[in-house]
Amino acid sequence: MRIITVPADIIVDPPEPVAAAIRRLGDKLPKTFTFQRYALEVWLNDPRAIKGGFVQQCRWTNVVHKFLTAQPGDTIALEDIDFSTLREIAVTPQVVPFPLIAMYLTAFTEAVFNAAVEP
């Protein structure tokens, strides 16, 4: 079992000229990102999460529910098999936010990588 501590929301408000480059890409700043939003957009909707078929789809539904109901400071407990899937996706996500925004959101992925092992 692995325990992920949900990090605080992150406000992306970079200095110029990074902000100007992001605005040219169509994003408005400053922008608040939640762990749940990041997880949904980058990890939880990845097809690798349910590659094992119906049983894995049922397991992943439970994982998604845990993320949707967690608030900053809460913990998310994942069985080792589910954590392994999440970590694999987090290491090589198929959906990647704009690099200029993603660099401000590394704390979200670090929360997964630093998940505690439940004794």
C-alpha cells in the first residue's frame, strides 16, 4: 500500500517573458491548478490504466474516485498494483501540459514519487 499526500493548489504566475510566451499559446495567467485537475488531465485518463480489461477498469474507477474526493492535505491510499500503474503513467505521461506550465507543476508528480509505504 502506498500513501500519497495531496499537495496544495499551485498558482502559475510566472515572470515575463515566460508569461508572455504562455499567453501566446492561448492560456490566461495567473491560473490555479489543483492536484485533482492535473491528475485527471495527465494521469487518470491514460489508456494504460485500464489495459488489463474489465477488472482493471473497475480498479481504476476506484482510484479515480479517490483522487476526485481528496482535498489538499488529505491522503490517498493505493494498493501496490494501482500505485504501480499510476507511477508508470506519471513517469511517461501520454498527455503533457505546455512545458512552460508543466515546469511549475512538478510538485504534483513529486507527490506520487514520494508516496509513503504503509507499514
